[in-house]
Amino acid sequence: MSGKSKTNCIGILTSGGDCPGLNAAIRAIAKAAINEYGMKVIGIQDGFRGLVENRVISLDNNNISGILTRGGTFLGTSRDKPHKMMVGGKIMDMTGAAVENLKKHQIDCLVCLGGGGTQKNAMRLMKEGVKVLTLPKTIDNDIVETDVSFGFDTAMGIAGEAIDRLHTTATSHHRVIVCEIMGHGTGWLTLGSGIAGGADVILIPEIGYDIQIVSDFLLERRKSGKRFSIIALAEGAKTHEEMEKLTRDAEKASREAKKDNKDKKEAKEGKDKKDKKDKKDKKDKKEKTPSGDVFFDETRENMPVVVKKIDSELVAYHAVQEPVASRVARQIQEYTGVEARVTSLGHVQRGGIPSVSDRLLCSLLGAKAAELLADGIYNVMVAYRSGNCEPVAIEKVAGFRKTVDIDHPWIKAARLVGTCFGDKN
Ligand code: F6P
């Protein structure tokens, strides 16, 4: 055991969507913290919900042993946020309970393993005076300030292997296969696995696609004698028009927010004026609700919703249920006449054992986390940069998202080998 640690007790939780490597990271932090620095380590179950509900277990050399290669998280996880938690059917701010429970267990620092949402939750607690330290976890690879997040390599490998397997069946049947890949709002997973798997078309959220361009590309391939095609499609991919609409809507929302601020100021000058505005808003809303149009629901991550008038009185809102891959496959069949099939990889990408590369990354990040904690360094995320693990201030990470730059070397390389991105480039 090395010299005295500045941290006596830590709590570890895993939050957000699970991924391979979480157990490897817990193991590395706990082993180093307990055996090298003599810290007490408490495992918090099911993410921030377990913290609020005070569900904890003591971690020791027995229960952190044998978990390096195990997928998922043995602590359990949830997508709950302390400041907006569903309790007894109501959304409540449970930050106070979270802070209290940390105090109860004399936890000096809360170690949070998670993606973008977790980084934000950790920062919120930090602002309440809790000392935190985070690790970058997500198959989406969208965390800023780190070269890579753990879970990404494994998921990319699974998606890459799926694309390999789809090749043989697509070839046999002379089909187009659309393979839907996770990644939330970013295209890292689809791009990486698509390039490595040799997908002919890669559609990602960062590049709006045109189905006509994709279809023409597929027909060209057929003409040249290639009788099958694989499309790697990110779950968040959007058409060029959808992207333009999102930009327009965002601009409109920001204009309206500005206008709203101005109106609020003016409202102070007289209630009558405000009443008049309310009436106008109501009228505008009614007039702006066309029948059968597609809108994007900001409260549900811009999920498309169809607004449809079903009689003169009633307006029905339908979430568009057709998954993006089905839509793309259907349109390709319509445009090209070529038989198309869909494979949606879904949570398969998050399951199973972590890759060797992820296990290595988790071990490096976890060990570094323990070292930083022993040195009394808090309120940082342990990032992986150019082969080193380094602390980065949480404020630089929380609330930001790493998207694929359209000039990224991966995109450039893919274009050079003839991959179609569905754009005019
Ligand atoms: O963030 C990881 C991720 O797997 C995304 O790629 C995906 O959009 C989302 O989580 C799925 O979430 P859930 O498991 O809650 O359905």
C-alpha cells in the first residue's frame, strides 16, 4: 500500500444506458482504491435512484473479483436524475436526499461512470457542494474532451461483425440490407463499424441524406454488376429536409424565446397588453396546426410526430412509429425496385463481454481515477488523450456533445473508398 490517501471513502455508481466495460472500470477503481490507497469503497445500486433511495453495498476484494470480463454493470443502472426524479407518480427534486445519503455514509467523493446525462447530473451535484469524479462511458462515443469513451470499441466490434455477416446473406439474395445502428444523435458507431465492415452506404445524423441520391447510387452499383448492397444507418440519421427543418425550428424557437423575453418586459408595463398577447398566441397556435404535417417533438428528443385532424373538432398527435431503417428500406424498394430488408441491431450492441481494448481502457481510466482521488483531485472527468489518462474539469464536459465533423478523417477515407453518404458531395 502506498502513502496516505487524501480521500478516505468513495461511492461508485453507474448511470445511463449500460455498456460493456462498466464492471472492468468499477473493478479497476475499487481494486486500486482499496488495496493501493486504503480507501473504503461503497457501491451505489441502480445509479442516482439508488443514491436517493440509499441502496448501497460495500465493495471488497471478494465482490470486485471475477468481473473484469463480465458485460453490463453488477451495480445496476438507471436513467434517473436526482433533480427530476419520478417518485410516487410525481416528478420531484431529490437532490437533497442524494446529498444527505452521501453524508450518511461519509462518502468524500462520488464517482460516476456514465455518458452525457451522467456528466450533467454529476455537475449538478458538484454545484450542491458534492465532490465528484467521472469516467467517460458510452457506446455512442459522444463525450467531449476524451479521445474515446469506454464501451464504444466493443459496440463498434459487434456492429462491424453484424455488417460482415449481413454481406453473405445480402449477396446470396441480391438484396439491399439496411442495418440500423445505435449512437443516439451522433454517427460515430455507424461510421466506424460501417467503414470497417465495408458498408456501401453510411447514413449518419451529421450528414443529411437524400433518398434519391442513395437510390441512384444503389442502381449504379447494380449496373456495375454488384447485385447486393449494405447500408449502415445510424438511428439518428435524418434526411436533408428534416435537418433543414430542425435548423429552421431551432432558429424560430430562439427568435420566439427572445420575443418572449421582450414581451415579458412589456407585460410589466400593463396587464391589458399581456392579455392581448395571450389571446394572439392562442389564435396563432390554432392556425399553425395543419392537418397531417410532421413536427418534431422537442420534449422527446425531436421525435417526429404527425399532427392530424380527425374531425372538425379533434386533433390527434401520433408519434411516427415507423423506425428510420424501415422507412429507408421501404423508400429504397419503391425507388429502385430492388428487394430490401432491415436489421436493427438494438441492444445487442450493448450486451456481452467487453472487447480487450475496452478492458484495457477501463483499467487505465479506473486506476487513474483512484490515483487522482488519493491525491485529492475532484470535480474532474478522467479523459483518455493520446495514450494518457488525464483529469479534465467537469464544466468542460457536461452539456457538450462530440459529433462527427463532416471533414473528419474517417469521413474522408470512406469517401475515398467510394462510400455513399447520401449527400451531393
Ligand atoms: O446512449 C447509449 C444508447 O444505447 C444510445 O445509442 C441509444 O439511443 C440509447 O442508449 C438507447 O437507450 P435505452 O437503452 O434506454 O433504450
